[in-house]
Amino acid sequence: MKLPDLLDKLFFCAKISAGIPSFFSLLYRTKMYSHNRNSDTVDKSLSATYLLNLPAGPADIVLRNYSGDIDMFYEVFWRRNYALPVDIGKVVNIVDLGSNIGMTIQWWAGLFPAAAILGVEPDPANFELLQQNTHNLPGCTPVWAAIGNSDGNASIRRSRYAYNSVVDDRGEIKVNQISMPTLMAQYRLSSIDLLKIDIEGSEKFLLDSDTSWLFEVKYIVAEIHEGCEHVIDIIRAHGFQFIRRTGFDSGLYFFSRVPVGL
């Protein structure tokens, strides 16, 4: 990492840490993760709790030391990957598909404090942290399920990093699968103001059958994975315009049904 980026990251850690203990703990574990990120001998269940000044207010946040949680934390809050490229006005509800450990939900809660947020995550270990990391957000409802094109069951296969857990028939973890129409009906959503999709390639399955529910969505932030590029055309075919890629991660796309000024 170049010196300007290193200093910027250091100042970010100082600003977001709500106290000296969390600041030094974050620096230490960031360094340890950097040195051991590809090691197969570290205990990936080890974690630490940090008191952080998040956009929605101070909160205790749990990050596992070696499972990639630290990457997710920096991507969302330092790199600001989910900073929207335009002002989308009032947001009443948000559906976050692939919520992982809750970092993007904390981000949305800071941008749209009055919004009700539904966070869907299939991996049970991630979901446990999702619940812990959003406990300070009364408008957040975590949902333990895989999102798919039908209702039923799904299998989860874990990878080296917890943010890469995928729906795969070869997976050993069995979870409930729910479709978007069922999710919307169950939580009484007649429309969705902002939909975030980051489901590790399963977007190609989510959008391969009944996609009529897309007409009830206003804005979409989606990570389009390799081999799923056709999803962009499917979204466009439902009346969306592609605005631009968002944040530091060029894999994130922002779509709008509502005309916006750039």
C-alpha cells in the first residue's frame, strides 16, 4: 500500500474508533490479518469487538480476525463502496440481499435513518454476526435464508473467506430458500425503494424465471459477478437505466427506474 493510502487508512481508523482501545485493537488485528490472510493454520473463529462511530451512531461491532470480515469493514466504511452516485431522495424501505455480517446495513441505516431494512443472509455463522452487528438498529429485520427463484431448501458451500459463501448443491449446510415474491408477501412489501444484491453469483438464478417483482423496485445496487453479465440486460428489460458503477469496487452497478439528475 502506498504511503498516502496508508495514512488515509490510519486517519480513518482513528476517526471511526470510539476510543483508544478500539483504535489500537483495530490497527493490531488489521496488521495480523494482513500477514495471515492466506494462512490455513489460523483459527478463523477468533473475533474481536470494537466500539465504532458508525454512520447510524456508535455501536459495538464484532469482526472475525481471519475470515474476511475486516475486508468487508474497510470496503464499506473506508472505501465507501456503497456510496450512491446520485441523491435518490426519501427511502422508506431497503432490502439487502447477501447481508453478510451487517456492514452494508449499518451503512444504509446511516444514509436513510428512517428506512425499514430487511437483511437476508444464508450462512448461519454470518447470520449470527449479522444479528449482533445490527442490534442497535430498531428498523432492521435480519432474515436467515437463501434468496432464490423458488421456495424450498438450499445448500451452502463455504469458502476461505466468509463473504464468499455460495449456494451450491454440493454444500453441506442446509438452509431455507425463499423467493422474492414470497419475501415481499411475508414482510408486506408492495414495493422496494432500494434493493441491494450481492449474492456471490446467484443473481443468475434469482433472475432466471419470474422477475415480475422487479417492476416494484425503484433503485438497485448490485454486484455482478463473472459469468452473470446477462443480468444487466434482464434488469434493463424491466425499465431500469444503468447509471454507473459505484464506489471503489468496479463490480458494483447502480440502476434506477426513476429518472435522476447526474
